[in-house]
Amino acid sequence: MLSNIDLAAILFLDIETAPLAPIFTDLAEETQTLWQYRTNRFKQTTDEEISDEEYYFKKSGVYAEFGKIICVSAGIYRYGKLPDDPPTFRIKSFYGHDEKALLENFLAMLKTYFDPDRFYLCGHNIREFDVPFICRRAIINSIPLPTILDVNALKPWELRFLDTMQLWKFGDYKNFTSLHLLTHLLGIPSPKKDMEGSEVAQVYWHQENGLERIKTYCEQDVLAVAQVILRFKGMNYLQPEQVITVAD
């Protein structure tokens, strides 16, 4: 599986997002109205007793119109100097409270180093969440999209995305498998030991040094997806000494 794709031509990605503001009433009045209009359409029966404030904090981080990116982690395989040297996996994170700055830095890296004719972007549910969220927030922040993310200019078969959730479906349109479940099935250390995605907003807005914890969590997701791809390709998993975290 994926035998025709070079490991070193895959950039692994994951993002973490949070509500634009910690309190619903901190939003502009029109933004509040637009959020209420949206939630009145999509609230589930079990959510009807939740206040607008609670529902905003619980759900808004998954919508690019009402949330922001607080971390993007990226990882890539590098081959050793000798044929028998094991590969290393290098991870770098772009994170902070200034979404525009972190996106500018991340997208500049994509534009400079990742030729869309050679590289693939890989993540779990990257096609339906990570890439659209990045693109929408980039446009909102007036940042040009690099060619590899300019998906509206491409035909479906030209997209350079490897989505582990889609790959695991094997054509089954009904199936949804979380990264947590997939790593469990494949015997890969869970990236969810410290926290779950549903906790990110609380950790970001209400925990001292929460951003550092979120960065680590995001990097663990990237590493987990990289290990999944190794299994798909029938290769041995990475050992801890092969993983390198690149400082800013």
C-alpha cells in the first residue's frame, strides 16, 4: 500500500484550534447574532439546554468562521547518509496567540520548501478539517495561499493530500474512524494520553502555559499519523531516538 509514494515526499500536518474569544459576549454583537443563527440550525436535541455561552465555548473552535488556529505542527522523514541508516522524523511547530503571524510563517515554509509537484500533505481528516480550516483562516487574515493549498484551482484527482481517515475507509463512505481508535488498532502509542481535542479550548483559554501543552499534543498527533503511514507501507515503526523536535 502506498508503495509508489516516497516517505520523504510527505509533509505530515495537524492543527489545533480554539474559540476566537474566551467568552461569548466578548465577540462583536453581529458575530454573536451570526453564531446564534448558525447554532439554531445545527444544535442537536441533547444540546438544547446548553446556554449560548456554553455552546459557543464547546463548539466554535471547529468552525473557521468563529475559531482560530493556535498551533500547526508539521513533520517530515529524512533518510540517513548511508543506505542502512534508519530514517529520522523531524517535527516543527508554529504556535502562539497571534494567529496571523504563525500562519504567515507556516505558509511561507510551504511556499519556499514544498514543491506541489513533488510533495504530499498528510493528516487524519486533513481533507475535511485541517486544510479547509487553514485556507479559510489564511483568507480571513489576508494571507495568500501557496500553490499546494490552492485546492479550488485543482481537479479532485490532482489534490496532493494523503488522508489517513480516507485511506482507512478503502472506499467505504459510511465509515468514520478516529485517530485514537486507529492507533489503538495498529498498536501505536496513543497521542491522546495527556488530553483530548475537546479539551483544547479549556486548556488554551484557562490554563497557565496551556499553549505549550497544546503544542506537545499537536506534535504527538503528527507523529501518530506518521506511524500509521509506516504501517500502511509495511515498514517498521519509528523508535524514540529517531524522532527529532526542531526548536524555533
